[in-house]
Amino acid sequence: MHRMQRLAVTLGLALAASTFFAAQAPAALIAPNDSSQFPDLSAGYVSGTINYTASTGQLLVSNTPYALALGPTAGVQYDVSATSGGLRNQSIIASINPDGSLNTSGTNLYDLYGNVTVNGVNYSGLLLQGKVTAFGSLDTAMPGNGGIAGTSMFDFNVAVTGGLLASQFGTSTYIRLTAERWSTFTGSFTQDFSGGKVSSNIRGFMPPSPAPVPEPTTLVVLLAAGGAGLWVRHRRQIRRNDLEVVA
């Protein structure tokens, strides 16, 4: 009896924990251990805003690109300026579900406009364009996540679809974005939030995917299977003990 009670408690705790972590997973950063890679296009710091509207699930990011580093070191970089028409902007439009995951059926766009000269070749206009394919977030104002009041962090995977610098970045990129001031993000996507002084880096690589978190349904099946195995073993032990007593 005590063994079965312990088994029930263990299964219940495992299911509760797995469900909790599965629910939290979409709100985590895609690449929490991101490191410097090349090419790297930096934007923001002084300028930039991020705004989220819960009723529509739309996240809007806008900041100003200023430097492109192609490597092999950060010292090898090229200034990004405005085009002859005055365009110099990086923007993201992303559709976010209430749990913080990307709504892949919504509007998820990335574009970068500016003017840059690399090794004597001038590129002016739409420098990079793509589609957001994944989204992550972190409330860095929360104790344990940095505890810096008024800040928040977001990241995106982007599939490159065009732009004059597309060949430099390849088929996919990763963007790390930080709202350094006035962020009202608390980790929830069921309420509006905003932030300012938005800095960002877009890098020409796809970071390793984190270990997948099993869906709650899968966890239930696995736990049920494990519980069934323990039950069978328990019954066999009881039967073995009965036979020994009879003998």
C-alpha cells in the first residue's frame, strides 16, 4: 500500500512539474548562451522602441542600424548611414501568442534599410529582408534574470528572403534585442508593454536548438507507461511472495 502511495505521489509531482516547464518554455530565449559571431550588424543603443499590443498580439520593433562587422574581428567594421532618400531603419513585426510563442500564421516580417560601403562596393536600399520563424523573451528585470529594473530581452530566428546583403548573412539569421530603458515587460503577453533605447545584433548564423521540451500529452503517455511498468512489477512481487508462503 505504501509503495503504491509513493508511486502515485511521484507520478503526480512529475506530471505537475513537466506541465509547468512545458508552459514556461515558449517564454524562454531561443539562444540563452548566444555569443559573438560574424557577420554582425549592430543597431540601436540611443534610438529604438519596442511596443506590444495584447489585443492583437502584435509586437513592433524599430531602431537605427549603425555598424556592420564582417569579421574576423569586431574591429573590421563598416558604418551604416542613411540612403539618399533618408532611409536608415531596422524593423520587426511579429505575431505573438498569449503564451509567448510565435504565431506562425500571423504577420512575421523583418527588414533593414540603409547605406553601407564594403571593400569599395556600395550597397544602398533594402539591405536585408526576412521572415521571423521563432521568438523568445526574458524579463531581465526579474531577480534571477539579472534584476535590472526597466530592462527586457528578446530574440528571433529569421529566414532570409532577400536584400542586398543576403549573400553575407546566408539563409538564416539570429537577432538578439535588448530594451535597455523604460521596459514595462513583466514576462506576460496578455497585457501591453513597451520599452526604449533598444539595442540589437543580427548575426549570420542559426544557433543550436535547445533540448526540446516534450508536449504535455507525450509526457502523460510516458508517465502512464512508466506507471504501468511499476504496477506490473509490484504485482509480480506480490505473487512471488504468495508462492513462497505456499511452498
